[in-house]
Amino acid sequence: MPTLFTHAAVPLMLGVATGPRRVSGRLLAASSVAAMLADTDVIAFRLGIPYASAFGHRGALHSVAFALMLGLLAALGHRQLHSSPWRSLGFVGLAALSHPLLDACTDGGLGVALWWPFSDQRWFAPFRPIAVSPIGRRFFSTQGWTVMTSELLWVWLPTAMLALAIACWRRSPTSR
């Protein structure tokens, strides 16, 4: 899995680039939490739930259904997020969906149960350049440095470039 920092960075960079009139600070915070929330399933290890179980790590909480549920919750709470229902649904839902999609691009683990509850089968993306973050090891190690370097190259840099393009487009006279 990419680190929690990286999962939160995707909606943060894109939301900031989009601007506060479109993505409020509260919506930005909610989307960042939604992007990290899937990894609360690591508690399954402590509960004795096997990794490969539907409710193990990278299981149900790493699915389109879970991302949609978070988006729907955001739509219901759109007033507290200072946003419209559709924008809340879309931004939070896509932020949550970015988590399993990034995890599917890693070089380790069992894949993600993207299509749960319709299928328990784990899925990987065809292109898997992101180094998997070790579970239960110290982050500040040689392996941690390898993971962060991989994430900077394959997630942060492309997301920053997309965010810069969005920000430039927003400021161009033709976008008004």
C-alpha cells in the first residue's frame, strides 16, 4: 500500500488546485480522510481476520462500494461540508476510490477486492510501479525510503503536475 501521506496527498493537491470556491476546506478535509479510511482495515490483523478474507486488509474497505458509500454520506452531509450534494458525492467518492486504485498499482500484497460485495477476488492493475509499504515495520528505514521515493515518482509528481495544470487552466482568461 502507499503510505497514508500519499493517499491524502491526491485529494489535497487536486482540491487546492481546483480552488476554495469549488472545494471548501471542509470538503478537502473530508476527502483526505476518505482517501485514508480504507487502511483502517489493518485492525483485522489484530482481530485474527486473515489477510485474504473479504474483511481482511485490502478487502471490503478497498472496494468501489465502500467509496460510493462514503460519497453518499458526504452528499447527505453536504451542508456541513459547505458544498453541493453532487460535488460532495463526487469529490469524496473519488478520493476514497483513489485509495484502492493506488494500492492496486503496488508491487506487493494480495491485490484489492475492488468489486466486493459482488466478488471477493483480489485485483491488481496491469501496471504496478509503486513499491508496497511494509506493514508492521519501521517507516524510517531503507525500505521506507524506497517506498517514499517510489511514491514521489509515481504518485506525487504526476498528481502535482495535474494539479498545476488545473490551477493554470483556472487562471487562464479562456476558462472564465
